[in-house]
Amino acid sequence: MSEDLTTFSAQQLAAKIKNKDVTASEVTQAHFDRIEKLDKKIESFLYLDKAAALEQAKRVDKKVAKNETLSPLAGVPLALKDVMTQRGVPTTCGSKILENWRPPYDSTVVKRLKENDVIILGKVNMDEFAMGSSTENSAYQKTKNPWDLSRIPGGSSGGSSAAVASFFAPLAIGTDTGGSIRQPAAVCGIVGTKPTYGTVSRYGLIAFASSLDQAGPITRSVMDAALLNEVIAGYDPLDSTSINQSTASLVAAANTKDLKGMKIGVIKELGGEGWQEGVVANFNQSIETLKQLGAEVVEISLPHSLYALAVYYLIAPSEASSNLARFDGMRYGLRVGDNGEKDVEAVMNLTRAQGFGPEVKRRIILGTYALSTGYYDAYYGQAQKVRGLIAEDFKAAFEKVDVLVSPTSPTTAWKLGERVDNPLAMYLADLATLPPSLAGVPAISVPIGLAKEDQMPVGLQIIAPAMQDHKNYQVASAIEAAQGGLLIDQIKDLASLV
Amino acid sequence: MSKITPEALKHLAKLARLELTEAELAMYATQLEIILDSVDKIREVAAGDVKPMSHAVGLTNVFREDVIRPSLDRAEVLSQAPATEANRFRVPRILNED
């Protein structure tokens, strides 16, 4: 074949399929070929749904042949984070407690992907129950960063970011509770969006912290993220937190590439001392680029963002301890010790002890503690209030500026194994992504070059007011265009893999 | 400074339905103390009258009409259960004899 179909963007592939330059079947097969050849080094996929994906591609090709109206992403392959239920397809959530479980229903995100003829190649790795920042908490395998195989791909959506950065799929679905889309995208040199909480349905997204969980796109270009975001977003009566109102066109915003008249706030508290030198240097350089593009840049203080880590590590485990109570070994998944003698409580205790990994147990215990009598007001109740103060900081800031910016994460991708025994060090990766998560506002991470000292990718985080997701896409695409070419194209040949 | 004794941790594990080994109890007791110390600083924030927050646009109490809708396929659901009997979930003994 003269051209490698795996190197094109989702937008380009959709156009090629529509114009009958290639078939969706050829595109799908090309991606499976690359996965089968190279994923043994990356270990991003947990399950390949080859027969169903090729079947789905054939249906798209029939539509093309009949000149039917096509969805903007029809025939484009996607990697699905294993936190999303897909009917009849193994869904583990990175946990042994759900090994071999085949959900009897589709999540709303999957339903929308299918309706839009996006080809789901299979399920990708993640930290168990989305708890982690390196994907090392997966019960199944350790996914690697394609920029340097000795480093982590970020997390919890590390399978999604590694698959897209390795050109195994142009599109992936990730989920973000405290940074799990933005941080893996940043450390893999690609784009990741956490939409406004409530704009993408959580139905069928296996819950970690319900008031924070949000699905979103992980892609190589800003335009591809906008296209995928528009496919998955929309009101859903099956999610009681779903917002019945739509945002302005994200694709149109991604086409603007002009920042004249836009006011951008640099968050004073996120950066500086303790942050990796190359991260800060690239961030400062991106601020200069924003100015050159016509934006006015000012410094903004979000005083309560300093408490975000503490607030998050009380609220998220509390919600998790409640949400994960459903894994009791009674109706689906693992059951341990049911020998006819043991009672139901003993079987539950044994099932959960064997089925959950160390980080999940740690957070369940922490959450149980924060919600228990005598501590509820001091911990959970107080955290919910400080969360309100963090949201008020954002509201006040957005009266002065259109969007806020910070580095996405304090460091680049660290070495595998470096932080596994130190939960607190792992949590620090989320320092900059937590405040917008707690406020429920949308944020995007876009690549801004490689850090000088380790040649690993750095991300810029852009944050907009709730329901104004389009502003993030406008700024991100302007920054992307100003860099003249995608950062990830530097490893297009996957020299590290071949 | 929070202090978590192994006894207190055992009680939490029981509430959370987690059978923990002695080694796990010791490890989590140390780690939880470190984590709790780091989150303790939220107590210093004066937040007396602040309204607790949980949704981006403040959505609360969503209602819908009570209409009959198709539910999940019974055979498909039961096919995923660890144990079934007579078209139902089979679970271990719930009551003790003593």
C-alpha cells in the first residue's frame, strides 16, 4: 500500500471514506494490522473486537455505496476505555472483580458511537476503576508510553492515550474524574478533553465518583476531539445529572484559530516552585504564543485551588466507597468462597478482598472513614463546602477573563514503577486538573512541545466556564495551528517500537 | 493529627466488607495516616455558610413520567451471574442458624 492509513486524522479518514478513496473496511483492517504488529510492546488493548468491528465497517461501506448521508465520523476507528459498558463485549474496568463480565446493555456513549457509525476496535487498559495516574493499577497489564517505553502513559485513561499516540486508532474515549483524560493526553503528546460535567451521559460509565466522572475524547488533533465530542454529547434521560441544553458548535470553534479580543487568565497558584523546569518553560512560551495570536493575558488568583487535592481525596473516595458497594459477588462478576457453608457476608468479604487491587481498597477504606459517624462533618461535609468555594473562585475569575490556563500536569511522564509505592506522590500528578473537575467546568489539554531535560511531551490546560466548551476548542486549535504541525507526528514512524 | 489504630481499621474494613490480612492492615494504617494528615488542612478553611456543591450548573431533583419501559433481557442478565437457580440469582445463606 502506498499510503499508511493509520497516520491520517479522523477527519481525513472520514473524508476519504465518503469520497470513496478508501473503504471503511480497509481503514479498519489497517488499524488492526498495526495493533497486531506493535501492541505487544505498548500493551494498550485488553480486548480486540475484530469480527464485530469489520462487520460494522462493511455496513458503513454499503451506506457509502448507496450514497446515503453519513455521520461526520462514519467508518473511523476508535479505542474504547474499558470503563464503558458495551453489550456482549468483555468490560473489566481494569479489575479482576469484573473479569469475563459481558454487560447486558450498551452505555449511552457506545450507543451514540454506534449510531454515528464509529468503528469500535476494542477495549483499552486503565487503572482499576479509573483510580490512578499511571495505568499501573490495572489488574491486567502495564501500558507503556510510545515516546519512551520505560515510562508511564498517564492515567487513568492510559490505554486510550497510548493507543492514540501509537497510531492504533485516531480516536479514543477516556473518562476524567480528577484529570484522567487530560493528564494521559498531556504526557503522551496528544489532545484530551473533559467536557462540562453533565453534557456527556454517564449511563453505562461504571461509576467511580459520580459527581465528578465525565467521558470525553482523546485524539491527536483538536479538530478530531471537537468532532468526537459532538458525537458523544447530548441530553440523556437515563442520566439524572444530564443537562438538557446544548453548547455552541465545537467544530466551528475549532476552525476559528483566531484569538483577537480574547482575554486569558494565567492561574497564579498552578506552576512555579516544585514544578518541572521544562514544563514551566514550555508553558511560559505558550503564553507568549497566545499573546502573539492576539489574546490579552492577565494573572488570576484562585485562592482555594490550593485545597483542591485535599477536597478531592475526601470526596472522590467517599463516593467510590458507596459506588463500589455494588460489587458484592451476587449478581455478576467474581464470587469467591461460596462452598455452601459460608454465609453471604463471608462470601462478600472474600470476593472483594480477592477481586479489588490495593489502590481500590485504599480508597474504599479512606471513603468509609470520611463518611463514618464522628468524621462526616469534619471531612466529607467540610470538603463539599470547600468545593463550593473553589467553584466560586472560578465564577469570579470568569467575570474577568474568557478562559484560564495552566500546565496540565506538574511533570512529564515518569518512569514505570517510580511512584507505585507512594500514593501521595501519585496523587500530585492531578494538582492542576483537580480544580476544574471539582468546579464541573470544561477543560482541554493540548500539546506544547517537549521538555528540554527529558524530551517528553508537555501539555497546556485550557479551562472555560460551564457550557462554554467551544472556547477551549478555539484556544486549543489556535495554539495547535501556531506550532505548525502536530507534535505526535514526530513519532509517526514508531521508531521506538519497530 | 489523625491516629488510626489497627482496631479502628479492622472496623472500617468490616463496614466496607473487605477481608484484610494483618500485613494489609499495617500498610493501610500507615498510608491512611499520611493521606489524612495531608487532607487535614481543609479544616482550616472558614466555610460556615457556604453551600455544599456537587453539580456544574446546579441541577437538582429531576423527575420523569412513571411509564412502563422495557427492562434488560432476563436470560442475558442471568447468564452473567455467578450462580443461578430456577431463573433467579442463587446467593449464599443469608441467615445464620444460631
